[in-house]
Amino acid sequence: MSNIKILRAENQALIDQVFAIRTEVFVHEQKCLPSEEFDDLDAVAQHYLLFENELAVATGRFRKTNKGIKIERIATLNHYRGKGYATELLNHLMFVSQTIYKDAICFYLHAQVSVKPLYEKLGFISYGNTFIEADIVHQAMEKSINT
């Protein structure tokens, strides 16, 4: 059985692993421009890594906005998909962010349409029309935080 752990990326070595996963998934696989993938928000967001047997295989970030807690940049290395790691990471991000930002009323995100069912299983609801972000079709989704 795999040994799974999730850590906040609080030092440069861990941030480098976050960026390596995002580069592999978004820049190499999905052909996003590095200038679109890496932004000024990287400096203010909290980044997390999911490890399988000491190897970083998934990442995601969140940040507080005027609307709520925005979850972003969820990425799992190709070989590790289908194991429930994104769900585990998302649940962790929601738990931690809700603990930190007690006044937030919702989580929200821009889901790639191809992975919309993942977010729906976690209680996210679509709103508005689909839109293009980094040449990929996305859907805005949100989930209320139960108070």
C-alpha cells in the first residue's frame, strides 16, 4: 500500500517541486504558456504537495479573495492519475483553508471541463457559461462553506 502525505510547500525545495509538477502537467502536457501558468499570485497563494512514498506527485494552491477561497492549479502527474489523489488533495485544501479563513463563505474554482465531474463529486456546482483560459475550455464552479 502506498504511503500518502500532504505538506504545505513552505521552503524553496518544496516550491521547486510544486513548479516542476505544474510545468510537466500544464506546460508540457497541456501546452500552456509558462507566462500564463506562473503568475504573481504564486507569491501570495498557499501551495501544497501530495506525496506518494516520498515522491511529490500532485499539487494545488489556494488563496483568499473578496469572493471566498479560490482553489487553483490542481495537477497530478500522469502516471499517478486515477488513484484519488486529486480528491484527497482537494479535501485537504478545503479543510486547511477553511480553518485559516473562518469568515469565507464559499470555495470557487475554474475547472477544466474534462475534470468537471471530479469537482461535482466534491459538491461544486457550475455557474455561468464555459470560457477559454490558457486555450482550454473551463467552467466556473463554487461550493458553499457550511457555517
